[in-house]
Amino acid sequence: MDKSAFQGSNSSLNDHVTAKAHQNLFIGTSSWKYPGWCGSVYDESKYLTRNKFSEAKFERECLAEYAEMFSTVCVDAGYYKFPNEAYLQKLTSQVSLGFLFGFKVTDDITLKTFPNLPRFGLKAGKPNPDFLNAELFEEFFLQPCARYASHIGVLMFEFTQFHPSDFEHGRDFVSALDKFLASLPKRWQYGVEIRNKAFLHPDYFACLRSHDVAHVFNSWSRMPSVTDQLAMEDSVTTDFVAARFLLKPGRSYTQAVEGFSPYNSIKEVNEEARKAGKALIIKAKEGKRKSFIFVNNRLEGHAPSTITAMLD
């Protein structure tokens, strides 16, 4: 795909996104290191070593080129490991003033029970003693981030789907969440993303509102659509909005990976998600709320093109 042709639609994607960023809209993708975007977002020739594409060079340097086009990105890597200052300095040094990162908070804080996955080693299947540990979060997440706060837009607590053994009732989760949020420093913008649709209850939204925390609207396999979440009473809980368009409801992560890799083109249009994205963009353009919108390749196959359609 010719990059200039890709950008040429809608008065060039780069200009379109940059202009929107000055109207309270920060729109970007979930992660950014995708070789499949060469020709649309990235100039492959910039990452050649001895006339061969260097994946190491690409992963090390491509954020700077990404930031020429987009105003934000969701750092999914934050979910798997606490960020340190060296990592944060490396990220922020590649972007200009005004670029805002969204971070997923490390799962040491958000997992009630460690999943039975190899990466958890001896902890797999066991209760997490640091679930909603505010002191741990402040020391190992917020303190390294403090120096780079001007580049951080929203910190998102992603809670994977809870089982009855974790929380028998949604109100038990809300009670634990309320205590946790009450103890957090107020200088940051926080968002909460849940994966239990039964927990989308007025008490949950009221808890977030009382702490000035956003409900992160999310398109995910076992959740109502973003359109349906937006329609829920009082689901906008603070003066900014955060949304993550991840998967089509009903589709698993594995199915999306198998169907959409290597993420170099749209494989399936999701009209509902595009409509919801456009609705959020219109609100931001009207100046009503700052909006952070993150789009994943596994929604349609090529997140930059999905964003183009939302901005159209």
C-alpha cells in the first residue's frame, strides 16, 4: 500500500488526527510495533540494515514515526511489567510535546487470582496478595511515572473477567474498588475497564463518579457493545472519556489473531464500533469532553484504517 495514498484520504490521516488533537480528541492505537503497518503508517526504508528489514531497529525506533501521525497510544506493555524510568524516558524521548500516552496498569494490581498461564510460574492459579494494593501501585507505577506526567493522559485499570470464586456479587467488587480508588493520589486521570457485563450497575458507575474516575468503554468478546454501554444511564462518569475498541462482541482473542494477522488491511468492517467511535469523536469535537480513543488491530484487522473510517 502506498503511504501517501493512505494518508491522502480524508485530507491526509496525519493532518486529520493532528487537528483533532487540538479539539480534545486523542485517538490512536493499542500498541504500535506492527510491521504490517509498513506502507500505511511506516516507511519501511527507515528500518533497513544492510538492505534488509531489521525488526529490532523497527521496534526500537518506530514510535517516533508513529507519533508524527497520531496523538496518543495505549502502552499495553505496562500491563505485564511495572514501567521503570529508563523505559519511560525511552518512550517520551521519541514523541513531541502534546503527545499523551495511555497506560494499562500492571496486572499485579488488577488480578484477583493469577491465571494458569506459564508466564505466572509458581503464582499460577493462586490468589494475588497485592490485588488492589494502592501502596504498591503508587511506589512501583506512579513514582516512576511522576517525572513524565506531562506525557501521560490516562492510566487504565483493566480487570479481566472475574469468576464467582473471585467476587460472588458485583457489589463486593464495587466495595473493594471504592476503597482502592479513595486511596489514590488525585493528580492523575484514571479509568476502570471491566469484563463482567453484570457489573455494569448503577452502583459501579456511582462509585467511579464519586472518585472522578472514568468508566473505560470497551468493545470486547463478552461485553455489550460500546454503543450499548454509552446508552446506559450515567455511564459517563467524569469530565473525560476513555474507550478501547478491542474485539467484536462474541469473538475471541484467538479467533481475531488467526483471522486478522499480520494486520496489514481491513478484514471485516465493524459498523457498530465505527459508529460508536464517530459518536465519541463528535462529542470531543464539540468541546464537551476530552476523549481518549484506542483502537486495536483485532477489531477489524488494521487499526489505522479503522481510525480513518471513524474520523471520516
